[in-house]
Amino acid sequence: MRIWGIHMGAHVASAPIENNCVAIGWPNFGDLSAVEPNRDAFKNQLAQTYPQINSGAIPVKAGVLFRFANEIKEGDLVIYPSKNDRMVNVGCFDGSYQYLEGDSSGYPNQRGVKWLGHYPRDEFAQAALNEIGSAVTLFTVRRYAQDFLEKVGFAEDAKNIANGMDTIEESEDDQTATDEVSRQAEVTTHDFIIRALKNQLSAYEFEHFVAHIMECMGYTARVTQASADGGVDVIAHKDELGFEPPIIKVQCKQITGKSSEPEANQLLGTLGDGEFALFVNLGSYSRSARVLERNRAKLRLIDGEQLVEIILDNYHKLSPRYRTLIPLRQIYVPDLFNLDEFR
């Protein structure tokens, strides 16, 4: 039994979980099962199909395609860190390879998965998250396998499983290795900020932090008194007295899981004329909540990733207290051409 890690683009959203599968792209390559099952054949076809790829990157990328089609076995375990909701999904392969020509997401190469559990990223050590942050689309998880497997009842077997893996890992080319360092810096920074807001602030202090961020963005904001107010934690407005619309009613949830449609609807129920609803959490939102957001012009949902981006954009305006809570310094990392469209 092997333990695999896989990455898919954020645009696939919740489809892999809902459809019980994982997938890789490279739609122009065609059906992987139609290629002779050896690495050289995959390298040759990849070079012919995608001549723009640097020759040094061909072995790694061809290796991903070969392994997805030929090395994954039913019963192997898979760890999928989903980008759209900051969840770590653990499952078991329960189907053979299949090619779905014309897949709308651009991921025609698929394998069936039985999902065993879905966990917020902050439930894992940063070192374990770094291992599944590989820039390679498909990889094996070894060093911190037990951190993930104990979540789904495989803790006793994790060490033997990891030690028994004999899969061949191609050496990364320079561009892939550099890209991995760049991405890891970004992802680790996001994880660090989310952990600080989750673990070092009380729920009430988190409300004050959100109010402060609103002020950094040019609003006047105040935290409400705890009451049966339908979940309104912060009230923000552009004028100092709060008489001029729009008035923004904010609900703050210091959670790294998913907030639901009923929670968002409850906040909408507090609105009057000229008022808008803003829901802020550290995790993500259910699909039905996102549908509600698209259909209600007065509702905006801010998830953990979006909140981090707002913090980074306004970091220079944060008070010393919050810069001490989230100590950051600006660095420059390589911004390489994104090859996700080929994966």
C-alpha cells in the first residue's frame, strides 16, 4: 500500500469530493491508458504534445502521468489538500483509471476515491503541511504520513506503510524546485496567519481584529455588545456617525471549518434599508452558502484565504499590537510561469 498526495486547481472547487474522485489535467495528451506503460513512452509523447515544455522538466511531468495511470493501485491511500476551502481530504482509491474526454474542468484523467475524512489545515503540524505542499502534481507522502493517517484510523499501520513504499521519485528540475520554494513560502505564510488568528485570539478579540481591518480599509467600525442580534458582531460605515448608507453588518466566525447557508441567511435577516451583510471566517463556506451569495447582492462571504489577502494588502496599516501578533517581513520570491494548465 502506498500513500499518495495530489494537487488540483482551485477552479475544480468541491467537484472531486462530490464526485468521489481525484484527477490530473494534461487534456491534450489524450488517454493515458493508450500509451505504452513505460516511462520512456510517456516522455516521448509528452515532448511531442507539449513542445514548449523545457526538456529538463519532461522526466518529472511524464513521471506524474505514468504513475497516475500505472502505479496507483486500488486500496492505496490519497491525501488531497483542496485549495478552494483549505481542507485536507484523506481517501482510499477504489477504482481504476479512466479517461473522460472533454471534461469541463480540464481534468480528464481520473480515478475513483472513497473519501474517509476532511480536516481543516490547522489540525496538522506545519511540517506535515509542507510535505503535501509539493509543487509536483502527484507525489508520495512518507515522512509525515502518520500525521494524516491517524485521522482516519490507520495510525498503527502508518509507519509500516511508509517504510514499505518503493515507488521511484524523479528528481525535480530547477524550475520545478524553484516553483516549489516560491509556493511553499506563500502557503506557509497563509497557514501562519490563520493559526495566529485562531489560536492566539479569543472569539471576542477576533471580532475586534475584524473591526480593525475594516478601519484599515477606510471604514469606521465598532464591535457590538453580545446580544440576540442575529449574529451581528461588527457594524461598519463610511461616515463617522454611521448615518449614511451603506451600513455593513458583519458576522465573525473564528472557525477553520465551513460556515453554512442557514448562518448566512440569519445574518441577511438582520438587514434593513441601505444595509449590507459581510460574513467573515477563517475557513470556507458550503456550496449552498456560496450559491446564496451569488443570488443576494447584499451578501459577501469572506473566507480564510480572502481574509489573509486583505491582511497582507493592509499590513502596513495594522496597529503595533496586531503586527506583533502576526510578525511578517516582505520578501521577493521567483514568480515563474504557471504550468497548471498542462497538469
